[in-house]
Amino acid sequence: MLKFKIDKLNELFDTISAETPLAMPLEKAGEADYGRYEKGAKPALGVLKTVKSPKDLFFPQSETLMKFKTEGKNLAVEAPDENVTPFVLFGVKACDYKAFEVLDRVFLADPVDTYYQSKRNAATIVTLACSKPEESCFCKVFGIDAAAPLGDVTTWMDETYLYWQANTNKGESLTEKVRALAEEGGEDAVAKQQKATREIIDKLPFSHLDLSYFKENGTKEIFDRPEWKELSEACLACGTCTFVCPTCQCFDIREFRSAKNEVIRYRCWDSCMYSDFTQMAGGNNRTTQMQRYRQRFMHKLVYYPENNGGLFSCVGCGRCVNKCPQKLNIVKVAKALGGKKHD
Amino acid sequence: MIKEALIPKIGVVTDIRRDTPDVKTFRVVGTDGKKLFEHLPGQCAMVSVPGVGESMFSITSSPTNEEYMEFSIKKCGCVTEVIHSIDVGQQITVRGPYGRNFPVEEDFKGKDLLFIAGGIGLAPLRSVINYVRHYRNNYGKVVVVYGARSADDLVDIEEIRNEWMNEKNFEVYLTIDRPQEGWNGHVGFVPAYVKEIGLDPHMTAILCGPPIMIKFTLQGLLELGFTKTNVYTTLELRMKCGVGKCGRCNVGSKYVCKDGPVFRMDEIDELPDEY
């Protein structure tokens, strides 16, 4: 294990970013979000939750899929360059890292989404263990250990050091580039922090949420529960939950004429919370907000697990718990439908 | 690879046939004059004239047609309105084929087949019916019940009258919703007509049409003694990617774009009621 003095971190980031683009949580307008590190940027590694997850490094909020050249009745397609410059993604928390696995099972399933894959393969991911999890966190429910995230490199941070453990070949080669700035050691400090973190997590209010109801009951039984109506009544259909969610992957494909002879077709994040999400010329199969609300949670807790060997499409990051203006979230759904176990 | 899945092929429209006041059938080949790709009966393709967007359509021509593909498209929204405005020679984009086809080589083989269609619902069934006609000896008796609002709204009526009606062991029943001058055939809705014809409930039924027609026709078939494991239909929901990733055409854990559009009625019974 290696360790970097806290006051050497900017040097560490400068060294990495001198060779490869570096994305990490940065302070911007008083909030923390993933962005490209440049000399003088303000890293926000002490922030537990970035506003958005790092999913847009692989699945950007908006990305061009192709361009069409139009000439009279004729057409030509131009596909974008598939080559992505290798980059380092630093500071990913255990929950957000697990969310990549959830997204992989969608985008890397046959037929592989090469737009996603090319960015995914280009990344060396450095995770950062949590040391101050808070009330809205419930990653433990999904078997995630916030004190020991995976990734190409795992790091832990305390007041004096950033501890560094390479896990993969990609991680080793990144380590070689920064080894000169590091010292050996840190195992004891890491073990101590891990123990303390796990003790906090064990006491968090949602850490022992029971999701067995969703595994033990049939889809239609859960779908037909009368509680959905009351649960969804306050939903404003703002879509905030879907945009901050690290596992939400729905997208729209849209296009516009960018020049007289050019059309750009792009994809952008979309939300199942919106009324036009399923709107067709011939009708709409989800006309009420209750149906749309139910779709989101059924997808995370029932449909996705059905298609993915029981894996839930939620990692307990708690962003929806913090961000929903109406205080609606997956925890409330699980408790309301999960039966008496939560009383 | 999605670059191949999402990036379409360029097709050329070589013929446009006006079927009804709001349905046109577009014949499409590749820029090399050959068929764009192979498909199976019931599969779909994303079609677009860039600038407005793509929409999913069933491929109405039979896979046995080696020269071209056809799409029968009803004008009913933004994309279809633009498609209806194009002329012969226009290049369009096509990607596919997508979805699960009708089990023509498995469950349908050797069976008596009953096709029931309403309006534009004939389009996806035409690919199956013409496939069955091509391999006529592999299938038993064929009955087609087809209804539309009026005589003018019957899609592919020339092919039906000139070809289907002359096939052996092949019965065609046409109906229109309301009486019309010059129409000597049956008048009435499809579900009621199906019950009047006197059908053998051992046939394998394939339904396609508006949801209300499917609902009442299915009810009628069950009353006649048909079993759900012998009845097939197609579902239609909003689609963007066509490959099960954009997340909008699901019913329960099934994506209509890749797990459908063809479903057996007993499979639909397993799904949450949201289609």
C-alpha cells in the first residue's frame, strides 16, 4: 500500500492530469460534481455525495450519435469517431462504482453499445472509500461495503494521508506514474478507518432495509398493490430522481437540422417520470403519474432484477432521498410495500 | 455493436403505392439496388427521413421476397406525416430487423392458421401470410378475416382479391364497419364477424389490429373454444433504440422491441396490465 500526504494531493492530480485527462469531484458554484481537473481546480474529495453521479463520464447527458448529410433526395451517414482518449476517473464512491455494474448489464449486453463501451474501456477508475456516511446512505442493503470499494485503484483518505491500493493492471500502471510522490505504508490507518466507517454504517437508519418482499412475490402481485396510488400522489413529475440516479439509464434519441444540408442525431437522458416518455401517435400506455411512478420503482426493484439474476437497479446512494422536493424515494416504497417487517 | 445497431443503412424508395386515404406502402431497396437486409415474418425496422426522427414499423413484405422490402405506413403522427410526403427516389434510413418473429418454422408448421386483422393491422400479418403462401405445403388451411372502417380503408386489397382469394384451401372474409355504396360484402365489426363464421377452435390464431379489436376478438375466440396457447398477437409501444436499452417499451420485464413484438396470449397474461 502507498500513501500520499494530503498537502501533496494537488501535485498528485497535476501529475496524473499532465498525462491523461482526469475527471473527479470538483467544487463548482458551491456544489460538488464530476468535472475535468485542470491546474488550480478545487477538488471536492471531502464531499460525500456529488450532485450527479459519475455516470455521465460513460453515458453523457447528451451525445451525438451520428450526422446525416442531405443533398436533394440523397443521404449519407457519418458515424462519430469511436476512439476515446484514455482518462482517469478519480474519487468514485463504492455505491457509484457498483452502479457501473448495473449500467454495464444494459449497455454491454448484446448488441453492445459501443458509445458507452469505448468510454468505459478508456477509463482507469480510482475509487475512494467513504469515511463519513450519513443518514440517507443505504448501500449496505445492496451488499456494498463503502469502506472497501473496488476499482482499478482503491483509495482511503484521512486528515493526513490519501492511502492507495492498486487492484488491476490498469491500476498498477497508473501507480507507476505517481509512485515518486508516495510513501509506503498505511495498512493500519486504513484498517482503523474501515472499522469506524462500518460501525457508522451499521447504525444508519436505512442500513437494514429489507427488500425480500420484492424477491419473494410475483410481479403482478407487486404491480397491483393499492399503495402505489397514495405513494405517488405527491410526485411532481420533475424527474430529479432519474437525473441524479446513478443507475437510471433511459434515453431519448432526437435529431435536429444543424445546417441546410446536415442533420445531427443525438441521444440524451430521458425520464420515465415524464408524460411524453411513452406517448405515441396512437396512444400512451402510461397516462397517469401513478403509472409512471410505479414504473420507476418496479423497474429498479422487480423488472431489472428479473432480467439480471436478482441484482437490484439501486445502489443505495441516497441522492433521491436528499434531492426529491417531495421527499418521495425508494426507501418509502420499500417500507410501504415490504410489509410488517418495517413496523 | 450498437454502431451497427443504431447507425442505419441508407435505403432508396423505389415505389409508393397509395393503399387507402391514410396508408401508403413504400418499396425500399439499398443504394446498390439489393434488399437492405434479411428478416423473419413479424420483425420490425426503424425507418426515418432524417430531420424529424425515427419510428418503428413492421416489415410488411415477406422474407421470401428476394428483391425488396415493403412498409405499409399509416399517416398518424409527425414522422409518418413526413414519410407520406416523400416521392420515389428519396433516400431514407432503415435499421433492423428487430424483435421476435412469428414462429412460422416452429409452432405454425403443419397447422391450420387463422389470421384476424383490423385496419393497418394487416401490415405485419401480410409478411406472415405471404410467407405461408410461399411455403404453402408446410401449412394447413388458411383463413383470413380482415376488417376496416370502410371499403376504402382495406390495405392491400388488390393483392387480397387477385392473389389470396385464388389460393387453394385459403378462405378470405372481408368486412367493413358500416354499409357503403358499392360494397356487397359483410358489414360489421371484426369480433362479431369472427363468431359468425363458424371457425374450428383447433386453428392457430394470429391477431393484429387496434387494442379494442384484439380484446373483443380474443374474448370471442375463447368463447369458441380457442386456447390462449394457440393465439398470437403483437404489442406496440413507444420505442427509440430498438435494442432493449433506451428503457421505454417495457411491459413488466419484457421489452417489446426485443422480447416482442410477437407474443402468445398466455405470455401476455403473465405481464402486468400496462400495454
